[in-house]
Amino acid sequence: MSKTKRPFMPLNVAILTVSDTRTRANDTSGDLIEERLSVAGHKIAKRLIHKDDYEQLKQLFGTWIADKDIDVIIATGGTGVTRRDITPEAMGAYVTKPIPGFGELFRMLSYEEIGTSTIQSRAEAAICDNTIVFLLPGSTGACRLGLDKIILPQLDLSNAPCNLAELLPRIRHDPAPA
């Protein structure tokens, strides 16, 4: 039994660069994410560079997660192990369902490129209410790897045997178990 190829469904994606030093002029990771998403056919709903401030970042995640016009958030930066790296913690309060396979697969693929240094990455993904959220390291190479090998295929309805894009309507509308 063969499946019929499903038509592409553009998603509304918000891009967040978490950094105390990046600007629009030197945000190569944000530029790469925007370019890859646009070429794939997705819509850029928002793009912002935000400082590593826990409370403000937490509030921003909450605002974007509540925004019905945002399907996916991709954040880059703040996923390391220093005290300033607080992106996973800022997003953590909103996690409905973690997607541990994303971080596991990202680090496995990253190991092939950078060896054991990959253990310093806290890349992760989660369902946060009705929004899919991906957290990537700040390096452009890490963003390229995460997008090309994992995120873009999962945001494509034609990716078989399954993908997150096809689950988005169920994530939004299935009733929670009693």
C-alpha cells in the first residue's frame, strides 16, 4: 500500500537568537535559519535577537507560545553549560511534552562533526502548549546540522514515515486524556 504524496504545508516559524553580542549585522545563525526556512517554503512569523536574561526570555517564550500565528519556534544560542546559557531553563516552564529524541539525535550527528565536544550542547525540542519549539546551539554549523538533518525534514508533510508537521493539527485539537 503506497501513500499519496501530501502537498507542502508552509508553517509560521519564529526565529530567536539568544545572545549578548549578536546584532542583525553579524547574526549568521539567525540568517542561516531564516534562509533555510524560506527556501523550504515556510513563513517567517517573527525574528528577534534577545539578550541572555532569564526573566525576559521566559516572558518572550510565553508570548510567542501563546501566539496563535506561530506554529514553530526555533531558538539559537544559550544552550551551552555556562551560567549565561539559560535558554532551556527559560523555555522549560512551558513544556507540555518533551521531545528527547531531538537532542539525542542532534548530539549523535554532531559527534560525527565535533567529537566529544557535543556533550556541551543542551539542544532540545518540546511541544509547548500548541507550539513546537526547537533549541539549537549558537554556532552556524550547529544550526545547519540541526535544520538540514532533523528540523526541516520534520516540518515537511512528505517526510515518511511520519513528521511533526502532520501531527500539528492533533497537537492543537486532540482533547487531553481525562
